[in-house]
Amino acid sequence: MLTYLGPPQLPSDDKRWKIVEATARRHGREPHALIETLHTVQECFGYLDDNALRFVATTLRVPLSRVYGAATFYHFFTLKPKGKHACVVCTGTACYIKGAPALLAAIDKTYGVKPGETTPDNELSLLTARCLGSCGLAPAVVMDGAVLGKVSPGEMLGRIEKGIRHDH
Ligand code: FES
């Protein structure tokens, strides 16, 4: 028989998993918290990927198929973007005040993409999140999983360019 041994292990020490776990915990880690927890993942990460969906399934003890079902059924969820690289700009209050709009404008000007879009060559997807859990580092951006804090448009564009060039 399986015994429930407390909260599942977080996938990494990324602080955002703690925020996701807190949502699940608030709902007693019960299956009915599925939509709410997926919302939190999307708010923190900008999209849902396989890793996150598995974590949610384990935390709430819901079959992975059901988690995938919910993630793909509701239009307000975004699955992992199709670009080879993903840049998530935080547009939460702290980041917004400290310059998120200028970051989005710089990406739009350079790559011609708005939030939710991918460049035609599939190199870069741009996403937004409502809080990356690093408000002290506002404005914050996550480029291919790496958090860039107190980032200027120029620095951010440099990191994006480096990420894209790296594969060529
Ligand atoms: S508002 Fe951007 S990290 Fe919290």
C-alpha cells in the first residue's frame, strides 16, 4: 500500500516552486485544486511545461493525463512555447514599475514579437509572468531558465542574442 509521506520534493530550488506548492497546500493538496495550482504555475513561470505538470500531478495526487487534459483544454493556459528559446518577462507590479514595459518594447523592436508570440524562425518565444518570486530583483526576466535581475533592456537583449547564437 502507498503511504502518503508529506509534501513532494520540489523539482529544483527555484523559489517559484515554493509558491506553487503553497497554492496546493492552501487547498489541502487535494485534486480539486488542480486549476488553481496550474494558474499559479502559469503566473510564476509564464507557461506550463512537462516538469511543472508532473509536479502538479504528484502534489495533488491527480493522474498526469488529467493534468494534461486540463492544461490543454482551457484556453487561458499556455503550454511550453514552441520557440527554441524562451524569454519570460515579469509584468508583476514591482517589475512593471521598475521597467518591464521597456523590456517588452525592446524585444518587440528587435525581434518583432509580442507576449505569447514566437519569431517566424522559431528561435525565440516571448512570454510574461505575473510574478517570478524575485521582486527584490525587479525588473526580472527568465531567459532559458536563468533569472536575470535588475536587468536593463540592453543587458537583456545581449543575453537573448547570446542564447540564440550559442546554438549556431
Ligand atoms: S513582480 Fe516581478 S518578480 Fe515579483
